[in-house]
Amino acid sequence: MHIDPKGFFKRGVALMPLAIAMTVTLHGTVMAQEAAAPASDTAAIPDITSASADGSVQTSDGDAIVVTGSRVATGFKAPTPVTMATSDQLRVAAPTNLADGLNQLPAFNGSTKTSNPSTTNSRGGSSGQNLLNLRGLGAQRTLILLDGRRLPATNSGGSVDINIIPQALVSRVDVVTGGASAAYGSDAVAGVVNFVLDTKLKGFKAEALAGISSRSDLPSVGGSLAFGTSGMDDRLRFVVGVDYFHQDGLSANETTGRRWFDDNAGQIVNPVAGALPLNLIVPSIRSSIGTYGGLISSGPLRGTQFLAGGASAPFNYGTITGTAFQSGGDGARANIGLQPMQERYNAFARTEFDISDAATVFVEGLYARSHTNQGAFVSQNVGSNAAYTIYRDNAYLPPEILQRMISANVQSFQLGRFESELPLVENESKIDVYHGTVGARGNLGGTWKWDASYTFGQSDQELRSNNLTIARNLYASADAVRSGGQIVCRSTLAGLDPGCTPRNLFGPQPANQAITDYVTGDNVLNLRLRQQVASVNIRGDLGDGLQLAGPIAIAAGLEYRKESARQTTDALSPTRIDFSGIRGGPAALAGRQGPYRFFNPLPFSGEYDIREGYLEIAVPVVKDSPIARSIDLNGAVRYADYSTSGGVTTWKLGGSWQVDEALRFRGTWSQDIRAPNLLELFNPATQLNGNVVYRGVTTPQVNFATGNPNLKPERARTITFGGVYQPGWLRGFQASVDYYRIKLKDAITTLAEQRVVDECAMGNQVQCDNITVLPSGSLSILRPNLNLAEQTVAGIDFEIGYKTEFAGGNLNLRLIGNHATQNNSQTPGSPIREALGETITPKWSGVFQANWANEAFSLFVQERFISASTLDATRIEGVDINDNTTPAVFYTNVTGTYNLHIGGRKQQIYLSIANLFDRAPPLSPPPVTTFATAASSAYDPIGRYITAGLRMSF
């Protein structure tokens, strides 16, 4: 990759004031608030500040921190497993982004990362975002909170981009690995991730960082500032924080120095009819129907390609040739960019004031912007859905080819072409998020407390697919003829297509701005999602007069929430393709909505509201008895009335049994829900083009995902039970094991286009009715949102930790793992589809972490493990595919820090190396449709990456 030194230098200069501020000795004192780390009964990551036996931790000044997972006051033993990590501890494992640190926990599977490349903006509008996915159930089923309050969705899929979180002020992150809808409402099916801010920060802290891969590409720079102060005898408090991060990307037309990517393998249908295995993973995947100079793909002249200057030559079909792709040979690479460019920044401010000892008011605001842009792919016009039809009178037709057409009595032929002279198609995303809260909290007397707030959230997303070809213009310019000694577009002779610029399609061509302007355009979607939430809560206990083994704790509340969406698009997307007066327009495209090659969103608007109320009770049943040190029971119920689908009830039952000082058992049983999001309800159509394997043949298709206003909330039943062991005979040791099972019914989904075809092949007539075979032989597939799927996931989470003094410092060892035992789904009319053991749903995964630190230095080493997996759990190796396995993978990360004390202040420098041994992803290509990727998203595509930084506080 070519790095722009000037641009990189400018970004470095822009961060110089931050670096200077961090290194100059300033006046003031630092007032750090660091949580202690008592014995844990939650899973954790390095040096985790863990929940104590009663579900809370204590700060150095004795204040209790309420751990996410329950709304009742502390003092009972929470039954829900919670992982709690401080911001600093997450950054040890992943310095540039908290989400990257969280995603290394085994509980997260299939998360969308900002670094993930994308081929289209059609699937949920999540291109360039960082979306957490607990249990692999989908990011839309993981509820994201900021200080216990909802954030507005940042995409049409209804999930929240973690990039908008003010990371400079994050104190810790709580992860509830179980259903929590009774406590927090819709979306908490897989669990909750709550980002808790340090709203009592006093002093100043800052960080600057820079990183680069070992191949000298993907450079990054970033920094953060946070400041907090107080006045009026600490009754008035103010905090503010800002973050910035930028990283260059790698586009589709760049060589990356990664052999697995630059000459990638791919998965194709076995071209020998009836032969086994049915599918093949082949090296050096190439198109068999298109080149950068053009390839005749039909008729007697099939197999003729065009080189520089229009010269013709036989096309090399490689060693294994399918209907759309081949191994080796002369075909173009149908690859995508490795990683998008990303830039993000945000600012957060909060002020709170103690009106009295019993009441506090606060106001806070957040603005965040995230921008990503990927040089995604070279435009390709190949196959029956898109190839050009070239006629004898084409003005640019090489004479030798014309003679061959005459000799063969051929009037026209199809030409497949990868348009290297046109700009790369870009998938670009810009998100602006506005989030503000005004609220108050106070004491009602005794143990009773209250809080009330109003929150307004809005995300404005602009999704662009830049430089897409426009159907009518593209095929009008291809039909070039001579008239009056000039070359013109044939349709202009009939007074059509004014401004049409004729194109020479024979051989690679130089870039031509006039042609680019005429045949390409920018496909644009602007989506505004708005959320308003008003809530009031109370909590306390019933006192000594009504109790069993202790006061009964109660929490209750009311909430009103309104969600709305408005989507607008560019002027062309809603129009239909009209080839009137044009020769050669593909019949499969005629009359289709949307003239662009991909995407073509439609405008829509919609809204709904929810009225909710909840009650939660915690009852200490036994205390200091012969059978137990304590037994606590917990129950919660929530009723939600949706304006679109009516009322629904969620509930949770849980218990905790402290057998003795060392051993505790816990368990929960809950019903959780997720209501349909705005796109699932109101989207008129989202379009996607590509290929599917239909009846054993790679076949072009266009599919349409549509909303459904009659959707109802999906429901999940969740069971968790396990235990925590902290023996007194081995100080610093802890272990926990928890079983979980989530069964989701009436799941809202649109099946992927290949899944529609596969289920039809298995006899599902409902899905067969969604497939239309067009006269061209290509397919039109409908993918409506329906409450039609069931999904079950189950497994065992385990954690072992040990802390001790070693070699003059503190040593912390921790193993966090997951053993998945079930992962399957089913739609009506189809058999159960197994997914257990695939690359993004491995049977075993985990991280082992070792952290040694003294007052001056620390060294952190992490080993992350993904077990051997299958590409497709439904396939049999040797029958369905030649290689269906991937080996186990280990990734090693190392971070070293050194503490400085310049001028009596606190500074820290660090060096972090991710993927220390530069492990390339194992061969794991999905079936090739339109684009070829060599590796599953479960694996690291970047290789060794080095980040260095400086932190300072005072």
C-alpha cells in the first residue's frame, strides 16, 4: 500500500498539541478513583474489578458501584453472571478500541468490526460500524447502554455502533451474559453491555497513540482528553471528554503483501456434473466470465479475450473452471478491499448539582461522528444479468473479430468485463449521533431512592455506494456506432440519451472522466433514527418489619419510549430501469426497480411507541443457617405495550445459594423479548445482486428484503445456572462455571438468498414460492421479514483466575473460556440447520492472560484460542465439499508499559503488539457469489500490528 506521507504528517501535526499537553508538567493534583478488586463471582479479564459476593464493588472512598444485571439496591447476591472490566484493563488487550477488547471475550461471536470489509451497504446499513454480538445471536439482540440508558440505533438493523461511545470517560464495562429484558426491556435477549462513565472524575488525563502493521500499512493515530472538576464544596461537578482516531485502509486495487489475500482461494461448485464432492475449494480464484479487457462469454467466439489496443487472444480457463469462477488462468480477480479507512471523534460533557443532601439534578450531552470509506471492488459487468451485448456494427469492434463473426454467421455476442478504468466502487458511511439527557435523583428517606430522566437520541446516517454504474447509461454507451464520420451512441440517433459518451470496451482502457461521469453515479441513503425515552424509577427495601433473613429489596419503574425513522434516497434509486430505444440491455434488468448495479434503497418513514412498567423483588431467604451461609431469591416482571403489536410480558426468576465461604451456586430462568425494529416493520425494499448456487449451478440473482408491519416481538426462554468457587486455602484463586441455554422463538429474520434456495431444495414450498426464474435464467428472490425462525444456543462459560505476588511484583493469571454445546436454527417446513462448530460458532474458544506488574513496569501476554472448526456444519467432507475443516488457531498479543514520574506527575508509555507471530487466517472461504473472500471473519486478516502510546494524568 502507498502511504501518503503528507497526509499522515498533517494528522500527526494535528495531534501535537495533545502530545505536548501530555508531556509538559502542569500545576494541579491528581485525584484518581480506582476500584479495588475484592474476591469475584463474575467472569473477568485481566485484573478485572469484579463484582463481590453481593453484586457490588467498593471504590477507594467506600461508595458502592451498582453492577448491571439488576435494578434493586445492593445487599443481596445477584444470580446473573456479569463480566465487569475497567477501561484501562480493556485497553491492555486492545489499545485502540474498547470494543476490540470486549470482542476477545469468548461470549462474543460474529461481531461486526469497523475493520471488516463490506461488499454492499444493503445488509443492515452496518458498513464501517463496530457492533457487539453476544452469543452470535445478532447485534440487534444485544442491548447497549450508556450509564444504564439506551442509545439510539445507528443503522437500519437496529443496533448501536460502539464507536460513538466517549471512550475517554468510560470507567468500566459491564457485560450481562444472559437475558435481561425484565430489567431493561426489549433487545436484551442475548444480554446487556453497559458502558459506565466516570462522572466523578477530578483532574486531567490524556492519551496519544500511533500504530502500523509489520507490512508498513494501515497506519493509525489517535488520542483522548478527559477533564473533571468540582466546586461549591463538591456540590457542583463537571466532566468532559473527547476522543479521536484515524486509520488508513487498503482498497481492492492495492497489493497488501498478504499472499492469502492477494492471490486468494475460493469455493466453487464442482463443474463436473454428478461428480463428488459437490463443491471445491480451489486456489487462485478468478472469474471465468470476465477480464479487465473483456471476454467473449457466449457463442462460437467464446473464449476470446481482448488485450491492450484491442488485440484478441485465447482465454486461459485455468485448471478447474465453473460457470462463473475458475482456478488460475486469465480471469479477473473478484476481490474486495481488505479494510476500510476509518475516522471517528466524539465529545461528551456532563454537569450535575446537588440541590440538597437528598436531591441531585444533572444534564449531559454527547456528539459523535464516525466516517468510514472502503475502496470496495472493481465494477464488473458479467453473466446473463449484466454482460454487454456487442453487435457487428459496433464502431470499436476490431476488424479481425468482425470477420470471425461474419464467418460464423454471428450477429452479436456477450462480453464480460471488469471495469478497471472506472473508479473503484466505494462503500462509504457517515454517522452523526446526538444524545442528551436531563434528569434528577434523590433519597425518599431510609433506604428508598428515586431517579427520573428524559433522554433524546438521534442518529443521522449517510450511506453511499459511490461510483456504481447506471444501467441505462452503461448499456447505451456500449452500443457505439458510426454516424457522419463520428462515433456516437446508437440511441442518440433516435433523439434519446442526450450527452451519451460512447465507450470502447475492447481491451483495458485509460481512465476517461467524461465516460466516468456519464456511466457512474453515487447511490445515496440518508436515514434519520430518533429515540425519546422518559423514565422514573424507585428502589429500596421494606425494612426490618417485613423480612425473612433480611430486608426485602424492591425496584419498580415506568418508561415511555418512542422510536421513529425517516429515510430518503438519491433521485434515481426509486426509478425503474427502462431500456426503450437501447440495444443490448440485459433482459433480466428491464423494468427492475433501481438503475444502480447494487443497493438502490427506497424512501420510507415510520414510528412506534412503547409504554412499560416493571417490578423487581429480591428476597434474602436464609442467612447463617446450618444449610447455607445465605440463600437469596430474585424475581422481576415487566409489561410492555407496543403501539404496533400490543402487550407482551417478560419475566425473570433467579436464586443464589452461598453454601459456605468458598462455594456459591446461582441460576436464572427468564423470558425475554425483542420487538421488531423500524426497518423490519416499514422497509419497502432493500435490493442486493449477486450469485447463488441453484440446482448445482452458480446462477445470477437479484433479491429484495422487505419490511412487514404485522411483525410481533420475538421471544426467548433463557436458563443459566452455575457456581463460583473461591477457596480460603488458596488465596487469590477463583473459578466459576455457568451453563446457559437460550431458545428463541418467532425470530424476526429475512433468510439469506442462498438459504432461501437451499431450503427450497430441501422441499420447503414457502421458500420455493419466493423464487422466480426469469426468462434469462437468472433468479428474482423475495426475502420478507417474518416471525418464522427458531434458534437455540447453549454452552458452558468458565473462568479460572489466580493472583499472587511473584518476583517483586503482582502476577495475575486468568483463563476465560467457552464450550458451545448447541447452535441450530429452523424455519417452518425445513429441517433443523446445525451451525455448531463453524468458524464463527466454534465448539471451544477462550483467552489465557498473564499480567505481571510492579510500580514501574508491567507486562501483559494474552493467548487467544479458536478451536478447529467446519466451514459448514451441514456438509460432509468428501461428499459435499473437498475440505470442510479449519485448524485450531492461536493468537498472541503482548503489551508492555513503563511508568514515568516526570515532575512528580504520572505518565505511562506503552508498546502493544497484536498477533505477535503474524498468524495468517486459515483457509476458510465461503461460497463465491459475486465476490471472493479467502477467510472467515472469525480470524484476524491484518497480521502483526504494533501500537505505541503515551498516557498522562494529573
